[in-house]
Amino acid sequence: GFLGMGTNNVAELAAALAALRAIRDRERLLRLYTDSAYVHGLVTRPWKPKANRALVAALRAEARTFQRAEFVRVRGHAGVPENERADALARGAVAAGAPAVSLRELVASKAADR
């Protein structure tokens, strides 16, 4: 699904949160690649969000559930195959009319809901 109308930052945060929540083994090394400087900064630096506070808090809390986590910033639209594939999948979901995901439900759900 997709978020419907929203900002790119909200979509990037929600995608990162959904990805983390999809991983069951919290003892393995997590390495999340993102082309979002916003997401990368919010999870690797003590940035204080001015918007999307609940979503940022949920992402940070989820990241803390992993024993080892790395967040890697990649350049967007620079030919990184996995990043290009993620962008294509996102565009495809929108074009195919995938049902929208409730941001409120995504933020409210807990790791135990997996």
C-alpha cells in the first residue's frame, strides 16, 4: 500500500518504520539503507523533529529494539540498484492503485503486533 497524499518526508519515515517492523530477528545486524537525509539524520543524530514527531518517535523506538543497527545514507537517483528498485516499487504501488496505509495505525501499532 501507500500513504495517499503526504510529504516525501512522511513517506520516507513511514517506509523505514514499516521495514523495521517487518524484521523479526532483532539479534542480527540491521543495516537500513536510505536516500533520505531527513530519515538518516533523525535516527543517527540527536536532531529534534519540528514535524512528524509521533512518527519519528515510533521509528526511533523501533530502531532501539535491534541489538545492532546501522543506518546507511545512499545518494538518491544515483544508480544504486536497490534504491532504484525501491523507488520503482513505490511508484508502481501508486500507479496500480494499491490501498492506502493508515499512517495513524502504522504509528500506533507496536512491535508486539507483528
